[in-house]
Amino acid sequence: MSELVAKPADTKANLEKLVRDRWSPRIYDTSHTLSAAELESLGESFRWAPSSSNSQPWKLVLATRGSALHKEISEQGLGGFNGSWAPNASALAIVLGEEKNSKGDDRNPVDTAYDLGLASMKLIIQAESMGLKAHVMGGIEHEAIKKILNAKGHFVMVAISIGLQGGLEGQDEAIVAREKAPRERKEDAYLIDQKF
Ligand SMILES: Cc1cc2nc3c(=O)[nH]c(=O)nc-3n(C[C@H](O)[C@H](O)[C@H](O)COP(=O)(O)O)c2cc1C
């Protein structure tokens, strides 16, 4: 079987397995598809995220490989390198945020970004729990995707590829090198009982 890369967090700390094992691969099994029930689980994991004042300023569009929408997003919405690997995933999830609040005023962009980030991470961990892998992409054609989706009043935050991880066999060298590269983190990300 073609080698599957695993890149668990390099820490001695006791981490929940889903948290430890999550990482962002770029190789997906192109024969894998998501069932309607799986798509619903992914959507619901996003929908039940916390948000500021429970404002839920989000929308998630799941475009499955083989659909007309997926083709359009893949061809026009994913720039450069992302466009070479992300369409192989079983789905492209587009995360959008509302521009205005319920009173019609501009939403606080920090609150909105935080809410979308929390909902996205729930989606990613749900995917991981289903034996899948997800990869966030900010390097996308935000305006092109907004236009494709007819998403008036919303901005496109990120796209997230979701699918079954694929093996290294037959993959481009550039992709294989990135898959095998170690995951790195700053040592000083958190402080315990200590000031800056
Ligand atoms: C907001 C955001 C935007 C990102 N944009 C891209 C992208 O355009 N292309 C890409 O290959 N990875 C992208 N990534 C993935 C990061 O590079 C990746 O999460 C980071 O290197 C840590 O690796 P890990 O997720 O495997 O732990 C993005 C991640 C986030 C959170």
C-alpha cells in the first residue's frame, strides 16, 4: 500500500488523539466520496459552534468533487499551488462571514473572524473524528468564489479541503517534500503563571 504520512504533534503532553493527529495534508484519495450523512455531520459540526452573542455570522458551502459547483470553484476559485492539489479532496468547504449585523451595521471584523475560526476548527476536528483530513486555505480567489456562490452580503474567509488522506506513491516531488516536512511550532506559544 502507498505510504501514508502521519505527523502527530511532537509533544510529550497528554493530548486528545484527534488533536494530536490533526495536520494539514495535500494528498487525498481521489476515489473517496462523502456520503450525505457524512456531509450532514460536517455541516452540523460547523453549525453548532459558539459565536459572539450567538450571532452565528457564518455560512458554510460544501462542494463535493464531481459536482458542477466543485468544478467551478476548483477552476476559478483556487489560485496557484492550492489549485493543483485541493480539488482532489472529496469536498471543498467554503467558509463565509456576514458583513452586516442584524441591525444592518458593519459587523466587528475581529468578532466575526473569531467566530468563523471556531466553527472551522469544529469542522476540522469532526472531519478528523470521521477518519478524514482537512486543510485550510487562505490563498484563494476570494472575490471569484463570492461571485460563483452569489454570496451577497458575505465575505469569503477561507476554503477547507476535506477528504481521505492519500498515499505518497505517484505524487509530484514538490508535494511529497511538503508532506514529509516536519511540523514546526514556536516554543513560547503559552505561559503558565507567568507574565510576558
Ligand atoms: C488561515 C489559514 C490559511 C492557510 N492558507 C493556506 C494555503 O493557502 N495553502 C496551504 O497549503 N496551506 C494553508 N494553510 C495551512 C497552514 O500552512 C498550516 O495549517 C500550518 O503550516 C500548520 O501546519 P499543520 O496544519 O499541518 O499543523 C492555512 C492555514 C490557515 C489557518
